[in-house]
Amino acid sequence: MEIDLKCYSPRFREIRAGLRSSDIRPYDRDFNVGDILHFHEGENNQGVFEKTGEVESRKVILLDQFGVQQGYINIFMEKV
């Protein structure tokens, strides 16, 4: 499955540069190993997420809830 996610610029730049290989997200979707995540970069403009048009895609390689607050999941990913 392909999943579109909002991602603020500082985190987006870390993902793009390869400095972030996992991301803790609300567990509000049916994430599965093998899913393709499309991170859409955006900025906060007076409380509104505005996309910059930049997108980075990653493949989910592991899902882990250990040590993460209930309702969240740690998603490990690799470049597509």
C-alpha cells in the first residue's frame, strides 16, 4: 500500500539526507512492512500545513511499538 504523510521541513530534510531511518508516528493507519511512505514536505503557516511540493518516498522494513507511547508506532524504513 502507498501512504501519503505530512512532514515538517526539519524532519523531512533529515529523511532526505539519510540521517533518519525511523520515524515515530501516530498509529492511526494500517501500516505494514512493505508499504511505501510518501513524505510530503511542508511548513507551518499560522497553524496550517502548507506543502512545499517536495516528496521523499521510503519503504517500511520494520514496525515496532516497544518503548513507544501507546497509540504510536516506530516505523523503520529504507530508500525505495
